[in-house]
Amino acid sequence: MPAASAAFAAHLTVLAPSVAASSAPVGLSPTSIPSPARAVWYLGPVPLRAYALCMLTGIAVAVWWTDRRYRRAGGPQDTVLDLALLAVPAGIVGARLYHVLSSPDRYFGPEGSLWLIPRIWEGGLGVWGGIAAGAAACAWLLRRRGLRVAPFADAAAPAVLVAQAIGRLGNYFNQELFGGPTTLPWGLEIDAAHLPPGYAPGTLFHPTFLYEALWNLAGALVLLGLGRRLTRDGGASGGRLMWAYLMVYTSGRAWIEYLRVDDAQLVAGLRLNVWTSLIVFLIGLAGYIWSSRRPLSDAVTVPGRQDSPQPGEPEDPHDAPSAPTEPVSGPVSGSVSEPGPGEDTDAQAPDRVIPAKSQAGRLREDETQ
């Protein structure tokens, strides 16, 4: 694997030459991707930022599609919405913390400022922190409700990739996180205000936002096909779609990350997110193999736990109102009635209870006869 990675990195070096070798303008192409004219609009005094709108649109699509897939798998209604209300804020906080910790110079360096940390509308959300924090929040709430994590994760996997594809459009509006210079006809134009130092005006760059968006959409289709194959003939996916999601996303993110020219932490000559992609890919591979060797099940509820009550149902079955009883006419079973004239007291109904003392006395009388 290291040899393959080295060969692939050498190939990408050809696609993304160094700054020193690419400072001359490449020249605009008739098919180049123009820079967006603006990234914020105002509704009165309220700013509408394209970056935030792309993120919110991606989240809304993911919640809607995950809800449909999860309910089709037997999940309780409104569970996905409840999970989203917890996981989305947790994911945003986790994504921001990952970005801040992985790019500390801007916030803790000599020219950094802590006041920049909450300004998420300017970009800077690390997907790794967002996925980890959001997944942890969902797992916690699912367990509290007696629901298994695997069916929800399988339902969410392709939807998360689509959400990430939509969210990447925010980088396009912010003119950030693009790749190195390119002469390809679909090169991205960057205006002078966002042009990195050392590059001449008119230089075209790799549109890495587009590469990742297309990769994620294709990956969602792959996961849908894999899910149908795993569940064919009564089979179960058993959480394997989420493990496959980790492999699909990181296998694209690694080479796309290598193309980028924005500042990043380097570890052994590679960007930190490249190493993270490789590690997460191996985690996804190990998880897929491990889950495939275990008994698979797509059951929504945890074994031994009751299903969560639906709206309007009592949480405790003992709290349910009892059914009304009809009045019973005639003698009640088990009751003893007074004998009428001429009736033998021993010829009572079969449900009459005879005291134990009387039974013992009768047995002694039988023995003396």
C-alpha cells in the first residue's frame, strides 16, 4: 500500500505542480469555471451567506432522505428528526473544533485571533470532527431509546455523501480550498481578492470542490447498489454501508486533498487530512470485514428491549386504561348460594368450595363403612 501511495502521489505531483513553477498566468479558457460574483446577500439587515445556505440545504436533504430510508427499514416515525436536532449542532461544533485544532496558526499563532473561532460563516468546518461528533450523538440517543445503531447508519450513509456534495458548493462561493494551477479546460477562476500569493492574475486552478462533489454523488450511487446487493435474497446489510461509506469517501478525499494549495499542517511531508483519510479508510475496511464475519441483522430494536412507544401510547402497559366490564347477571362462578327447600346441601354447584375440615371428616366416615 505505501508503494502504491507513493506512485499515486507522484502522479498527482504532475497534476499539481509547485508554486514556484506555476507563478506565471495559465490563461483563461472558454470553458473555465468563473468565480461567483458574490457570496452573501442581504434581506434587510440580515445577511444570507451562500456558505451557510449550502450547508443547511445539504443537512435538510440528508435528514429528509435518511428519514425515508430509515422508516422503510422499520424505524419509528420522527426518530430521524429527533436525532437531527441533537446531531446537527454537535456536528457543527465538532467540525469547527477539528478545523481549529488542525489549523492552529490562524487562531493561536503570532498573527492569529481567538475571535475568529466562532466565525464559521467564513469557512473552516472539518468533516472528520463533524462526522465523529454527529455519529456519537446519534449513537447515544438511539441507545437510550432501545434502538440499534447499524440500521440507522446504513440508512444515513448515502444521504451523508449527498449532503457533503451539496455542502462543498459553499467552498466555491467562498473561493477557498481549491487545487493547484491547471491548464485543463475546466479550470477554476479565482478573483484577485482570493488569489494566493505567488500566482499571477488569470491563473486557473483545480476545482477541487467540484471533484469532491462529483465523487460523493457517485459514491452515493455505489452505496445504493451495494445495499441492494447485500440485502438480496433476504440478506442483511448489518451496518456495512456505513463502513463502506468511510472507504468510499476517504479514497476520494485523499487524492483531492493532495491537489489543494491552501495552508495545512504537514506530517512527514503529507497534509494532515491525507493521513487522516488513510487512517479512516483502514478503519472502514477493518469494520466492514469484522461486521461481515459476525451474525448480521437489520433489526431496528435492541434485543431484549421493547419498542419505543408511539405518540399517544402509554410508556408502561400497566398504565393503559382497562377495558370496561359488562355487568354479569345470574350467579357468579365461585359463589355459594343458600339451598332451597328440599335441596341437598351436598348437591351444590361444582364450584362450591368445601372446607378442608369437612373433607377430612367425610373421609373418616367413608373409612368406617
